[in-house]
Amino acid sequence: MKIGFITLDEVIYAGGRSDDNSLYYLYNGQDYWTMSPCWWYHDSINYSAVILAINSNGNIGGFYGTGNILGVRPVINLISNLSISGGNGTINNPYIVN
């Protein structure tokens, strides 16, 4: 079993969008990091990597420098022969994995 931070593609597979979205199971009303980088920012004083984040409204596209404090969402990768026995992936009806 491998554990890491969530990536942008995993958020999209879970139902994330670039507009407000509180209907998918990853929505928690808080800003949180992905591990997907965007760009490198610098001005005459500051240098920072900019990382994609999910905004508190469930919107993909928060762009935060590494100096910001946000939550994280861990991901556990499962073996490929598991099956989903129920749920639709929403906050009120999450997937059930066998």
C-alpha cells in the first residue's frame, strides 16, 4: 500500500471541476493542497513554487505559494482487483470498496 498527497488528476477523477462544486466526496469546505505544481514565481525579493490547490468552495484552481498554510488530502492506492460494491462517490453516498 502506498500513501501520498492527492494529485489534480485524482481530484478530477473524483468529480472535481473548475467551478464551485460541493457535491463530490472530496469537498470539505476547506482549502487544501494537491501535489500538482503550476509554475515558479519570483519577484525582486521572493521566490516560491506555486502549487495547485482546491478552494474552500470545491473549485479546482487555487494557486498558492508554498508559504501558505493549507490542508492536505492523503491518497491510498489500492490494488487493481478490488471492486466497488456501492455508492456514487458523492459526500452523502461515498463509494464502498470490497
